[in-house]
Amino acid sequence: MLRLEGITAGYEGTRVLRDIGLEAKEGMATVLIGPNGAGKSTTLKVINGLLHPTGGRVVFQGNDITKIPAHERAARGIASCPEGRRLFPLLTAEGNLRLGAYSPRGRAAAEETLASVYDLFPRLRERANVKAGRLSGGEQQMVAIGRALMSKPTILVLDEPSLGIAPKLVSEIFEKIQQLRKGGLTVLMVEQNAYQALRIADFGYVMQEGRIVMDGPPDRLLDLEDLRKAYFAIP
Amino acid sequence: MADFVALFLTDLVLGLLLGCVLAVIAHGLNIIWGVAKVVNVAHGEFIMLGAYGAYFLYLYGGFNPLLSVPIDAAIGLVVGMGFYFGFLYRELRGKESMGLQSELVTLVSTFGLSLVIVNIAQSIWEHPVGILWSPGAAQVGPVPVPFGGLYVAVVSVALIALTDLFLTRTYLGNAIRAYTQDIPATQLMGINPTVVAAVGIGMGFSVTMAGGALLTVWLPTGIDPTKIGILYAPISFVIVVLGGPGKMWGSLVGGLTIGLIINVGQLFLGGSIALATAVAVLTLIPILLFRPEGILR
Ligand SMILES: Nc1ncnc2c1ncn2[C@@H]1O[C@H](COP(=O)(O)OP(=O)(O)O)[C@@H](O)[C@H]1O
Ligand SMILES: [Mg+2]
């Protein structure tokens, strides 16, 4: 479905990613884990088009989309929940959700999708008219996921959905992501919270200092003793 | 005493009517600022061009200023998009937000544009010109209400309401509001930032030039290229800051405030419009000190 091939990328002269290759397979949940600063968010920016790589290719559904601008990638079905959620703080929760349906594929079914987002996160129905800037961290994350779903995406790309939200909400968010993946949505998720992320994953990649250093099915990654020490900070 | 009450009421009504047209000319500046965080120093010159648009439509087509409004608005939309692609696009393209460097570039380039326009205008239009249109007045008790000013006020408020509806009720309008808050996030919604910025700025110029057409009704001494920009650009800036930059109804609140201060104020200042205008501008100080986000919340 979505593949990175030999991606090199960085910011103004500093190279962050070196020869990244990874694939998110259709209907699966793929997880990218690694310590802070490894380059996970940068990888997702290469995927959603906010950062253009200096080398390598981004392939989506068999097409090379490396040179395609971010807004066209979204319109083609790559939906993002970016790092820090990036809601529009002065729009209401529902205003944010509706904007998620901006591209033609989302707009046609906006009302039905909105209803299904409210079914997925009933809390948002109560908070619909609250400005996004006034929502709690957990609610903001729900809006961010819902907003991404409003575009009727083929792949949902999430950057640390557990960051900055109450612990009891974290498992709820992961549950919902699992539910979406069971409903047939392809998911690519970046997480520091490796255990919980790998639990709902079909396949995992481990990143360190801008490289993919390991990959495999989640149970194998969880088994590796040295990996635990290095990346999960668990003795 | 009864005389004073009549004068007071008359100035109150005129102040409100004038406030509406001041609101709409400031509204264009407000939109451009709100959308792109660009301070258009050439704002006054585009008001002037709108006024000339109305004048030539009157001269060659017999249009009254109200009929020129939609035509000026359409021209303004095209001019604004041209302005975006000519002056701002290269500077803003690929930027996640407006930095100090870009702010300076846009300030200097719009200042340059303003000088060019005003100098050309003064060399080809040497004398003030006027539009003869007097639809009369109604006498309401002691207060004469000029129909021209009344129509202009209605159209002004309607224009502000239309822009507000567009920005809050349509996909494109909401995309413009989103753009002002977070450009990269807008792109992730499938929104083309170039289109949104061009439309937003086009809309600002559209309202500015339409405002110029409406203003002609309030210019008894005619359209004077040496005066319009110098007088109405600063008033527009004051109104936008008073009402709250980026808030659509802030333009109306600021405009009415200034209109009232000028008209009612001069009554208490020995009839000096200049002094009253100075007082109106001075209201900026307490606002900036105590409510920098503007009168509207
Ligand atoms: N906008 C940016 N400009 C410059 N350097 C950046 C920027 N964003 C991230 N970096 C750098 O790139 C590296 C990888 O960051 P990031 O992709 O955010 O890592 P992760 O998401 O894995 O924590 C870090 O060294 C970080 O300092
Ligand atoms: Mg990150």
C-alpha cells in the first residue's frame, strides 16, 4: 500500500534520515518505534509530504508520489494525525472534523462519516461546539483522529497518539485504533509507548539515529532482550 | 436645549451611518491581515482605486455608486489575486508561518506599491472629481436621514455579513480560517494553501475596492488622489485594531466607534472634524494598553 525506498531526508543541511525503507501493508497495522529524536516524526513528514526527501522514493498504491505536494497526498487518501495533533484551535471540535472532509472523497459522505466519528468517540458529540483549543489532551487526540477519518482515507498515519494524554485514555485510544484496523483500515503508527503500540501491531520497525535497525512481527520484537534495554528503557 | 438635542441626534445618526462605511473600507484590510498576516500599506490606494472605479462607471455608464459595488468587487478580486501572486507568493510559498523577514518584505513592497499608485494617480488625475448622486433624505422627527448614506450603510453591513457567512459556513471559507491558524495542518486536510491564500487576499481587495465605491457617497468634495489614501488608510488601521484584527464583526464595531467619535465628538470640540478625528485615533492608546485583542472578544 505505502512504501518508502531508500529515503534520505533532513532539515536545512542536517541529515536526519539515512536510507529508510519500510512498508505499510494493506489492511495491517504497522508500527514504527524508537527513542526520542530517532527520526520517526521526520519519517512521517516524508510520507505526508510536509518534508521533501533529498533521496529515495515514496510509493503509494503503486504510484511514485515523491514529488506530489502534501495537500494532494491527503486528497489521495493518506490521512495524518500529526505530531502535537495540530488542531485548529479557534475552530470548534466539529469545525475541525468537518474540515477533515475537505477533499472530494471526504466531502461526498461528510454527514455519514461525521455520525460514525461521533459513534466512535461519543464524548466528541457533547463537545462538538467547544473550541478545539479548550479541549483536554485526550479529547484533542480524538478530534485529530476523527478529523483524519473524515477524509475517508485508505491509510491512517498517526504520530504518537498517546503523547500528552491521561494514562487511562491511552488504552482507550489504542483500542479505537485497533477497532479501526479491524474494520479494514490500513494503519501506520509512530510510538514511543512501544509495548502498547506493538500489542495492536501486525508488523513493527525499530528506528535509531535515523536508520531502521530492526524489523519483524511484534512478538519477535518484544522478545528481544537487548532491544528492551536499548529502546524501551525497561530493565 | 431642544436645538442641541436635535443636533446631537443628527450627529448620532450620521455617526452611525458614517461608521458603517468606515467599517467596510477597514474590513478589506482586516481580511488581508486576518488571512495572511500581511499589513497592506497600500490599502488606502486601493480604496482610492475603488472610488475611481465608481467614478468611471458613473461617467461612462451612468452607474450610481451602489451599482458599481459588485463591479468594483469583481475587479478587486482579480487585482487581489494578482497582488498575491505578484508580491506575496514568492515570499510566502513553502513557509509555515509569517516570519519577521517576510513581514518586512511585505511591508516594504506594499509601501513601494502605494507610492507608485499614488504618484501615477496624482499625475494623471490632477483635480478632484465627483459623482453626482443625491437620492434625497427623509425627515425623522428633528433628524434628517440622507438616503444615500442609509443605502451605503445597509450595503456595508451586508458585505461584512456576507464575508462572515462565507468564512464560517463554506468549506473554502473555513479552509481560509484554518490557513490563518496552521498552514501545514491545512495541507494535511487536502487544502491547497496557495489557492486559499489567493482567494482570501482576493476577497480582502474585493471588499476594499467595493468600500472605495461606497465611500464616494461620503465625499462631498470629490475623489482627491492626494487625500484619500492619507486619510482613510490610517483610519482603517485604527478601526481594525479597535475591533480586533482578524475578527469579521470587529470591523463594524471599530467603524461604528470611530464614526460616532468623529461625528458626535466634533459637537463637543467646537465643530472641528480634524480634532474629533485625532481623538478617535487616540482611542487606540487605551485599547492597546488594556484590550490589545480588540473590543470584540
Ligand atoms: N523542524 C526541524 N528542524 C530542524 N531539525 C529538526 C526538526 N524537526 C526535527 N529535527 C531534528 O531531527 C531529528 C529527528 O527528530 P524527529 O523526527 O522529531 O524524531 P522523533 O519523532 O523520533 O522523536 C532530531 O535530532 C531533531 O532535533
Ligand atoms: Mg516525534
